[in-house]
Amino acid sequence: MNRPNCFDRRGDDDPIAQTAADWLLRRTAGLTGGEEAEFQTWLTADQRNQTAYAGVQRTWSTLNEPRERGEVAELHRALDALQRRREQRSRRPVIAAVGLAAAALAFGMFFPTTRVAVAPPITVSARPDRQVLPDGSVIELKSGAE
């Protein structure tokens, strides 16, 4: 009875619940007379077994309702729609990143950065009140002026 079962989705380590799920799956597939007797012995051995089996049976019944009502195709359509929405959501961040990169590239192409030319430093002549500017013109300043 160490086979995995479909009810062990929450990481539930409860051996009674796992055994109950295993018995339900085995009974659904069909038991021999000896296996049915073994099941009855397990079921009546402990109240916790009965409680666990009843819970697993309720879950199975709830999950089986669409099939019993003939709504399997509708259920598959709904599951497919949910899967498509999940896939679309997982693509959104990638699409946004690609769009942002394209916008940055376009911005760089259409609005290139311009480099500002740095003017050479002003040279000061030997006389403190006279300065030669980068264009070659000369200015005279009062003493202490910059």
C-alpha cells in the first residue's frame, strides 16, 4: 500500500488519510472478495479510519459530480480556459520587458545624447587685469575681479 495517490497534494503525511485514499482508488477499480474483507477489517479497526475514508469519499464524490451529470466536456472547456489565462499571465512580464527594451532602443535612436563640448580653460595673461578668452579675445578686469 505504498503507492502514491491523487489525494496527497498538500504534502499530507497522515498515513491514515493516505491509506484511506488508496483504499478508495482500489475499491473504485474493483476489489476481490479477499481484498474487500481486508478493507472492512481496516475500516472497522479504528474510528479514525472510518473518518478518513468518509472524507476521502466525499472529496472523490465532489470531484466526480461533473462526470455523473454529463458535464465533462464543459469541465474540460473551463479547465482549458483557465490554463490559457494562466499562460497569458505568465507571458505578460516577458512582453512588458521586451516592450520596455524596444522603447529604450527607439528613444536612443531618435533622441541621441548630445555631448557638450568642454571649453578650454581661460588663460590669464601676465597682467592680472587682462585675460585671453578661448576665442582669442582679450578682456580687462578690475583688480580682484574674476
